Amino acid sequence: MTDAPQMGFDTLQIHAGARPDPATGARQTPIYQSTAYVFRDAEHAAALFNLQEVGYIYSRLTNPTVAVLQERIATLEGGAGAVCCSSGHAAQIMALFPLMGPGKNVVASTRLYGGTITQFSQTIKRFGWEAKFVDFDDVEAVKAAIDDDTRAVFCESIANPGGYVTDIPTIAGISDAAGIPLIVDNTSATPYLCNPISLGATLVVHSTTKYLTGNGTVTGGCVVDSGKFDWSANNKFPSLSAPEPAYHGLKFHETFGPLAFTFHGIAIGLRDLGMTMNPQAAHYTLMGIETLSLRMERHVENALTVSKWLETHDAVDYVTYAGLESSPYNSRVATVCPKGAGGLFTVALKGGYDACVKFVDSLEIFSHVANLGDTRSLVIHSASTTHRQLSEDQQIAAGAAPNVVRISIGIENAEDLIADLDQALNKANG
Ligand SMILES: *Cc1c(COP(=O)(O)O)cnc(C)c1O
């Protein structure tokens, strides 16, 4: 089928990128479990290796099952192209890799997934890269943090551990004025709730491990390029604008235009970093993504019902869900994530750290796991787990203070979730 842009999200989440298998007519996308692809002849092989012709060479670079998922996510995000990789963290490195270099920095929000804060504050230093963390509500501080060596601005649309919505249009305005790409991690919102590209983002990254797959089976990631950034406007992005020695001096931006970042991601990123998504993982994610809109609607509905109920409970100090009128970020929902504020939020207990531990241990339907965005309801005490490596100040800045539990609301019956929370809260209180 043709993926005409006027088609609705529900149609595209099922059809974009897929067509009946040309060899067999198989209606569902086959799992192309093959490492290599036969060249028609030596000339064909040479053209593929020179990037003069697009086709399959070797599955570290491209695979037909993974390619369907890439096209599907790119379409849902309104991007020009996408590259899937082995995890969300791999996607973040793949997004930064063509932009950064030794001595260069990324200006990042303090409100990020705990693992991303660790990746950015510790591990990327080994590449000579630096992250400068800033409160993205402080517009002047974001502007002030951008310097001559800044190569990207990074934030999450709905930030983990929940309840915070980034003012993407304002941040995009700042990065645009500075001539720097804005990268938005859209994992928690998904393209159903938020379209960072239409709000001004250059690149979108995903942990497909979460809502896009939705069933807690595989890890994966994706980098989507809007195709709108002018990589050749100055000499800040030589990987994309200058001659590439590994491809006989080819210039990615000049040669591939809006697909420059995507081609670079495959031809250099996956070729040399090797953080490839395997076709089995792509299959599970393709299965999940077919029902994304239906699941997200239920996640949002349940999150609203449960968070409203929690706000009234005696054991609860406060609830941070941007869908609640009590949230300072409620006013951003209409522009940033008009179909709802997602399924993630935090609840702070009056009983502090000890009550949180007792609460988490007493839940029966909710699972205590380091994951989110599953059909199942999940819970985690971030301060003692995902945000454990952070200082208490960093924990508080990230919304993961010691008295706070993160809840990822599933798509079960809301009454059952409330009953489970009620019995656990009463135990934590008693
Ligand atoms: C889980 C997650 C990541 C990391 O993804 P992995 O697939 O676990 O590597 C990054 N960002 C956000 C917002 C996440 O929830």
C-alpha cells in the first residue's frame, strides 16, 4: 500500500512500511532470519558497497524485517527516515555519534530517565563528550548553557519518572536560534500522544522496549530524523557535511539530502558501532505497534482515574501526573501531548522511604520491576533502584526523591488497580 500522509494514525500503525511479501504473498511481515543477501552480480555488490544503490548487504546494516519497523516508526513520527538499534540507550549514542566529537557537549534536561543521566554524566566522558544538565523550565539557563562547542540539545517529551511535560516548542526555538539540533526522547509519550517533530525537534529517539512494543518482550531503540536540519549551514557537523574518507570522499548531506542522517546512521553508525536490532526483536515490536493507539488511550484513561483516586488517599502526600489539574504542567498537555499525558506518574508517600518500600512489597497486581510501558501495571521505587547511582540532589531534580514511587499504569481494569493500591497503601501506613 502507499503510505499517503492523509491516512490516520490507526491505519498507519498497522500498514506503514509493510506490504505483502513479494515472494510468497505472506500478509504478516516475515521474520527475515538471514545474515546476508545474495548479490545479483559483482557490479550490484560494488554499487551497494559504494552507497550508489540501496539494498541489503548484511544484517548488521539492514534487514528487511527491521526495515519495515524503521519505516513504520518514521511515518508515525512524521520523520524522513529512521534507524532501529539494539536498545534505547544504543539509540541515544547513535543519535549523538554523528554530531559530537572530543570536546563537544550536549545540553540536557535534568529530568531524564535515570539510566540516561548516568550514560550522559559518566559514560560519554570516555568519548571526550560532555553533558551539561540544566533545568529546562529555566529558559535563560538553557540559552546560557549553549556554547560554541554545543552540538545538541536533549530532553524527553514526557519525562521519566513521569508528571513533567517539556515545553518542546520553546526549547526548539532556543536550539533553532543557536543552529543546534534538538533531540527529543519520545519513549514515554509515543508518537500517538506527542509529535516532537511537528513541535520543532530535529531528531526523535525511542526505547522501543517500552510502549511501542508494549508487552515487555524485547529491548530495542530507534532514531528518527525529521530530515529538516541543514547540516551544511556551518562547519559544526563535519560527519554529515564534509567528505567521508571511508566512502571515497562522499558528503552525506550533499548526496542524500533529508536522508543524510539516516544513511549515516546505517552506513557509519551501525556499520562501525554495531548496535543493531535483530529481526526477532523487530517482529515483536511490529506486533506491538499495531495496537499502540488503543493501548495508549487506555493507559491515559487508567492513569487519570488512578492518579485522581490516589490524590485523595490519606497515606499519599502528592501525585505528579501532568493529566491532573493540580499539576503545574497540566497547561502544557494541550500543546505538547494533546491526546493525554501518558501512563507514567509518581506518588509521594507521607511515610517516606520506609513506607515506599513496604508499599512496593505489598502490591499484588503491580509488579516491582525496572521497566515501564508494559500492558501490565508496574511500579518501582526509583531512589533505591533506577536512580540509585544518583546523588540525592540529582534524585530530587529528576523527580525521584526517596519518598517517591514511580507507577507505570497498565491497561487492566482501573477498579482492580485501585483495590490493589488501596490494600498496599494501608499496609504501608500500618
Ligand atoms: C527505558 C528508557 C531508555 C533506555 O532504553 P533501553 O531500551 O532500556 O536501553 C531511555 N529513555 C527512556 C525515557 C526510557 O524509558
